[in-house]
Amino acid sequence: MTETATTDTLRVPDALLHYELRGRGPLVVLVAAPMDARSFEPLADLLATDHTVLTTDPRGIHRSKVDDPDRDATPELRADDLARLIRHADAGPAAVLGSSGGAVSVLALAQGHPEVAHTVIAHEPPLDQLVPDREDLLRRTDEMVATYLSGDAVGAWRQFLSIANIHMPDEVVEHVFGGERDPQDLADERFQYEHMLRPTVRWVPDFDVLRAASSRIVVGIGEDSGGELCERTSKALAEGLGVEPTMFPGGHIGFVDDPERFATRLREVLR
């Protein structure tokens, strides 16, 4: 059964955030960056049978509009947005799952606002600064952004996949990123490349603060992510925190590819 979501907006400094609430019970927050709330709909419906589930579009993406489109959406800003949303929902403290850039957002939440989240699950955060080849990764990231801003979106996505060590056939890349595309998707993509990607991959966690935080911190890795950059960064994060990584079904976006198995595993972790 599909849960009916209640959609609303919350005014925060410099942004109007779109968010959705489903179900009743303990609060679970699902967040990504740059992916928006739509990517979590199947998982949110599954969890809403016995949880209140909060999903949102990160600032600057899709339905969450920013006052200053030239301001970077840093992990700290996104964490502050999440803290305000959780307090607004008035059902916390929450269990918070962040994926990819959203995993960096929730780590920043645990650092800056630990009182709003009893459990923080960082699923495959792209923390490039934690791995030995950090300088090369940041150089390649700058080149990728320059490629995108030159007008070569397909070339930038090829560079993105190469950096991430994610393999996608060239004809698929061309089809997905080179054809006729929705104007909103293009606007979101541009905001991601201009104002979200670099602040995310350059962010460095404060291990002393995170180890001492009241939030329980879980580092999630997809079972099918072997050899990818986010597997390496996640393992480095877990080592820095002194915890063992927690495996989840699927790859980098397992919650999209197999929401049923992902929901089962997430329930186990939350128990």
C-alpha cells in the first residue's frame, strides 16, 4: 500500500525547503544530495507502516528554492536545514539516513546538532579528503566542474563516473545525459556542479567531535560497491570513528534499486 504523503514547505535562512511526511511512529529522516525526495518514495512508503518518515529536497534542488542562487550549499547549511526540519516535525529525536552527499549532510548534523538525532547512518559519503589520493581526486573534480561549465555535460558525467570508479556503458551515459532533458533536472544538475559537489567532497569530519557525539553513528556501505570511491571513503570514515562498516543491500543507491531489501536491513540496523 502506498502511503499518502503530506507535503509542505518550511522557511529557513536563505531557503524555502520542500518536505514530505508519511506514516506514524518514531521519526526516520531520509536525505540525499543532490537527489531529491522522489528517490526515497518507495523506501519511505515501506517504512511508513510503523514510522513517521520525513523526506526533503536539499536546498537549491527541485522544489527547495534558495534566495541566493550563487551561494554554495555546504554540508553545514544542509545540516542546519535538517535540524530545523526535525524540530519542525516535532517527533524527534530522529533516526537519520543520509546517502552520498546526504551522508555528508548527516555527519555535519551529528557534529553540529547531535541533540536532534539519536542515530545517524552515513551511507557511502564521498569524503575525498580521507583517502591517500585526495589531491588527485580534488584536481580531477575541479577539471570535471570546468568541463561541465564549458557546456560539455556528457563529458563531465564521464569524468564523474571515472572519479567514482562506477562503470556505465558509454552509450548509456550518452543516452541519459546527452538527450532531451527536463529543464528542472538541468537546473538541478547545474546547481549540483556549481554549488554542491565541491563543498561536499572537500568536507573533513571532526573525528573527535563525532566520536564524542550523543548520536550513534553508523557507516553504511553497499554490498555491490566493491572498488568504488565511496567504498574507500566510507571505510576510511569508519576507521577514523573506530567502528566497523555496516553493509546494506545493493550499491551506491541500493535504496532505489531494491527498496524492499534495503528497508529490511534498515529496520535491523535501527533495532
